[in-house]
Amino acid sequence: MAKKKKSVFVCQDCGYESAKWMGKCPGCGAWNTMVEEVIAPENNAGGAGGLRLGLSDSQKPQPIAEVAIEDLPRFATGSGELDRVLGGGVIPGSMVLIVGDPGVGKSSLTLRVCADVARAGRKVLYVTGEESTRQVRMRGDRLGALADKLYVVSETNMETIEAHIENTQPELLVIDSIQTVFKPEVQSAPGSVSQVRECAVDILRIAKGKGIAAFVIGHVTKDGNLAGPRVLEHIVDTVLYFEGERNAEYRVLRAVKNRFGSTNELGLFEMRDVGLVDVPDASKLFLSDREGDSGTVIIPTVEGTRPLLVELQALVAPTPYVPPRRTADSVDIKRIQLLLAVLEKRVHLQVGACDVYVKVAGGIKIDEPAADLGICVAMASSFANRQLRPKTIVFGEVGLSGEVRAVGQADVRINEAKRLGFQHVILPMKNYRQLGAEISGIKLYGAETVGDALRLAMPKN
């Protein structure tokens, strides 16, 4: 007698499961995301007999101190920026998830990486589920991404993809994209929670079992989150997010999860007619040639081990509207509101009735506390319409009482500023005392409060 099929309702955003349909998902709060999916019957014929199976020595539990340790071999991708984010290169047997908005450059970057790896003598299999092989060839011609050991196939059936992997035996596998792949035995549409989860598990099994490095491309929702279940991020070893508008010139690649490296590193790319190109010296690109404008401050930020000088601009203007507008595209708006309150209360600047606009040149997002002092100086400079000291960088964390707190890697920030020709640095007093008054020709100014920093940044002539 045939078993009755069971079904559950699964949220397509977070993977929450329910026995009945609900308009609002209890897991993530999204509306109209519960979709009915059929559960495959479990095979319990083995019962507890699996416990009696013989295990090899490598499968048996062993003391952690006796586990063999060996350096994980890595191979270069041909992109220095991508290697930086991955932690030094690709590890065989790892699974990397690359997500980003449509048109941001995910497929272009991975195809160029595939060609570079193939030119280095490694066999690569590029599986596309959204394009035909002719379309991939046309993009390869435009990007100059053609190589003899780069194999391309258009397929969405997971069983057929596994057969292609078995026949090709690649060292690098690319799936573009995971939302288009399906397993015939799973009774749901491609891109659903069940399909994405089951296909990702199969790809992970193949990658670990055969020592193949796998790159999986994923889509994002309109909110910028990964489309599909959040469990997908737990399955893979590394999750890389592309940031940047599709019409913007620069793209930022961040690692939000990395089992083999740091998650603080970022890679910078420039979109050109030949695709995404590495930007190894980004500080020069994010700094304009104009100097002396009010409301413009150079901030040294550090992402992982990489120092980066960015130009922050602020515009503070009186407004008759209540409440005044506060807008920031690359800085957390809550941090802007907090720093405005510090300027109003501790420095006595009447900015409460002003519109405030803050942006970072190049679209780089800044979220570290070391940018607090630079933001305060930029807003105060625009409010007073006073020019700043030329060739100056500003950094430091600002507390609620108006004090300027020390930050880490101050010497790295200062050395980057010196390399680019800056002559003055306004920094927290604690960092100033640790480093001294002058470092190889660059002048340091210590500030204990925001008021001190404003007086140093905008000296009276």
C-alpha cells in the first residue's frame, strides 16, 4: 500500500516550517511567504542496524590532541582582491557562496577567475543554469576569459550535474546559480527552500568527497538578504557579499563568514568594459584633488589589515521644516543622530534646526567607531562654513560626554596617510602619547575632547 504523502508549509525567506498555512511567518515576520512543499518519505528499513556497521579508523572518535594537523593547501584565483578576502586563496574541498544584487558583477568575476585558474593548469567546470553556453562564450570573449581547461555546460538537474562532475573531474566547480538547480525527487519548484537546501548539501558532499573547490552564486532579495533559507549560509564554508549599486563605478566584496580566514577583509573592484578589475591602491581613487572645502574630511579607516583613506562630506544647512532631515548613505543614520546630539550638548553648536546630509565618496560603507571624530569635524566645518587645516586626516572614537577615545591600529592609519602625502593627523590623546608628537615628518595633534579636535582642525588665522 502506497504511503500517503505528507506536506508542510515552508517560509521561502527564512525556512520556517509549519503544519498549516499562515499569512505571516512567525520566524521572520514576512507576509505571504509560506509555500506548501511535499516531504519525501523516510526510509527506516535499516532501523538501528547502522550502528553495527564497521567503521574505519579515520571515522572513529579520537582525542582532539591526536588529530593530525596539516597546512591547508591553497591555490590562487588570479584576483589579488579575491584572494585577500578568501584568506590567501582557494582551499580544495571548500564551498564558497557569492551573493549580490543582479548586475553587480558576480558572474563576470567568477568567469574571469575560472579562466585564470584554468590557465594555471587546473581543470575548471562552469555550470550555468541561467544562460546558454553560447551566452557564456560571448561573455568570455568580452572579458578575455577563454582557456583550454575551462569547460562550460548549461544544466539545472542536480543528478546530471553530478554526472558531469564525475566525467570531467574538475579542481574548481562553479554553480551559477544555486536557485536554478533542482533535484527531481524533491517535490517543489527550483529555488524553493527544500530544493536549495538539498542541492547545496549535495554540492557540499561532492566538494568534500572529491577535494573540489566549489563556488556557488546566489541571488539576494529586495532587502539585500540572501534569497532562500538562512541554513544555506551555515552549510557553506565562506559567504561573500558584493556591495555597490549596479550603476556605480566601484564594487566592494566582503566576507561575512569564513572558516579559513578573517571576516574583516574586503576586496575592491572597478567595473570596466572588460568586467571587474582589481583595485589594489584604492585610497588614491577615493580622494579628490580639491582641498580646503568646508565640510570635507579625510578619514583613515581599516578593514582587516588594509588601511583605506576615504573622503567624507557633510552638508549642514538651516531649514524651516520640522523635523529637520537627516540623510546618510554610507554611515549609520543612528550614529549621525548620536554625534549631532554630542555637538549640540557638549560643543554648543546649534545644529538641532539644520538639515544634515553625510556621504562617503565612492560609496564605501563605514561602520567602525574610529570615524566618529571625522564625522563630527565634517559636520561642524560645514555648519560654521570654515575650511579645515590642509593635508589633514582625522580619526578617533567619540563618547557621549564628548571625550575622544583611543582606537586600534593608529600607526597603520598614519603610515597610509604619510604615503599619500598628508602632513597633519588629529587623533585621540591616548594614541598621541603612545606614538609621540611626530613620526617621520608627519605632525600629530592629540585631542581629549571633540572641542579640542575642532580647534585643532579649524585653527584661527
